[in-house]
Amino acid sequence: MDLETITAFASDGPTKSFAFKRLEYLEARWNLYFLLNEHEETAESKRNPHRDFYNVRKVDTHVHHSACMNQKHLLRFIKHKMRHNPDEKVIFRDGAELSLKEVFESLHLTAYDLSIDTLDMHAHRDTFHRFDKFNLKYNPMGESRLREIFLKTDNYINGKYLAEITKEVFDDLEASKYQMAEYRISIYGRSIDEWDKLAAWVVDNQLFSHNVRWLIQVPRLYDIYRKSGLVENFQDIVRNLFEPLFEVTKDPSSHPKLHAFLQRVVGFDSVDDESKADRRYVKKFPAPSDWTAPNNPPYSYYIYYLFANIASLNNWRAKRGFNTFVLRPHSGEAGNPEHLISAFIAAEGISHGILLRKLPYIQYLYYLCQIGIAMFERYIIN
């Protein structure tokens, strides 16, 4: 009902005109301030001792963990493993254990052949608004098996390689001293033990740093899990996502590694291809236990049940003296403008928000409520 009310306001002509003029006025005020005070601002910055662009504390947000290293770093790491661990068994395929050397032989590649170009993980312009092409850029040399070996936490080697390269990234952050990062890592909601596996990967590999916090991204993939028989209804997704969190809040000893990991988690994200059509198949949405249809629920349905469970969990965790979580989903990259309205109602911040420029009323609401917008992502591009 709130979503429909704000959607109606956003479509009202005089309201849109008022919001547009206010945004123009605010931008003009900023430009005037900048013109009048640029030299004073620069002089004040120079008077601040031991501070410049390179040693002011800053936090990289909207960084997907699988892209926390740059291309050169990943290339160097793969070559190092090929030289020093060629016979290590790294994957189980077609009923056989394969070593790293055997995997590369099956791809007709050697360490000498590897380069930035053959790695092909650069987010080129042809990935713009092409979520399918962009997603493929997480596959080194376009091979999903290499992604599984080097960029997955839950694989045949228990995420060993990803943990090692993550530690190297942590070391670089700590060496730079002033650079912090917030890395997004996935919990899918397709099984109840995902949280314990991820927590064990972090704790067992000692992936802790004062410079790093984690943010959990939840892909909107119910339709795929339903088709493959991993879940029977949307309630299974919700239970798999939140039941372990309520259990560990009630009794930290029930999931000790998860309890330790959650102290480094700051919030949740919702991710997937926003350009997919949100079709309203029913007039009134059913409860999650009754959503047994093969169709994926709309964006607003995901956001509401993430928000409702996080709010309830936060209330309990705050009373117990534990850290709480924020909701900062991907929103407004493409697709239905209602995504931005859903996020406005439920989220503390969003990533992208590109479509706000077409929605002056919603953009003005974001300004009034000071909802943060992370406009750029860091992909594996440098």
C-alpha cells in the first residue's frame, strides 16, 4: 500500500514539477557556493597537516568480493599456483579428481599463455545494461571451472585459493594504512548450512582485518532454485537466510564461528538483473509459504521480506548487545522505477540509483531523507 501511494505521488504532474525545481535550485546553490569558495576550501585543505588525497581515511564500498583484487593481481596469483602447485587436486569433474595442471591442459593453456588479455575480466562497454555479459566477466578466460577454483568459497579445496588471495588483498589494505573496504559476499538461501560454511571459511582462514567489513548479498534467484527442486516455496528461501541468524542471536554457542563472523558483517544487499520484468501475476501477493509458483517474486517482495526480517533481528540483537545490520540493496541500475521506491521505503542506502535522474520526485525524497547512493562499482578492471 505504501509503495502504491508513493508511486501515485511520483506520477502527479505538479508534484514532479515542484521536485524538479527544488533539485535545480539546490544544484544552483551548490555551484554558486563552489564558485565563491573554491580558493578558501583549497587553502583550508593545505593547512591540514599530514593529510592529502592519499592519506585521508576512506572506505571503498560496493566492492564485490570476487573482484576485490585487480586483474594483474589475479593473473600473478594464478601463474604462481601453476608454477608451485601444478599437481594439487583442485576440482572434481566427470568422476575424477583433477589437478591444476590437468585443468589447464584440458583448456589447452599453459602459464606462459596467460596474460591480461587472455584473462578477459575487463568490464568493457559491451557489458553496459547486459547483466549476462557482465556476469561472465567473473570467469577467468571465460571458464566457469576456473571461477570455481579461484573465486569460490565453497569448492573442492574449501575456498583455499580465494582465501589466500583475499589475505594478500588485506595485507595491501593494511599497508596503505588509510584505506578501508566493505566486501560483498553471497548467501543464496538455497540451503540452511550456507551461513555455517561461509563463517567457517572466514574463521578457519583467519580472514579478519581492522580495514575490512563484510556485507551479505542475496541474489534474487528463487525461480532457478524452485525449478531445480532446491526449494519448495519462497518461505524456504527466507528460512535459510534468517533461521541461523535468529538461532545464533538466541545462543551464540549454537553457531560459534557464525557468531564470530557476524561481528564483522555490517548489512545486506539484494542483487540480480534489474532489467528483468516485474510481472504482477496476482492482485494480492501471497505469504512466502504460499508462493509455490515457479515465477520469481518481484523486487518489492524480496526487499520487504529482507527488511522485515532484518528489522526483527536487529531489535533482538540490539537488546542482547550485539551488532545490528543495515539494508543497502542494488537499486535503480535499470528496470522498473518501483525498485527505487521500494528501496526508499525500506533501505538505508542503495547502489547505483542511475534511474533517479528520470524520477525527480523520488530523487528529491532521497535527498530529503539523506539516503546514501553508491554510484560506482569496482570491477576487475585495473
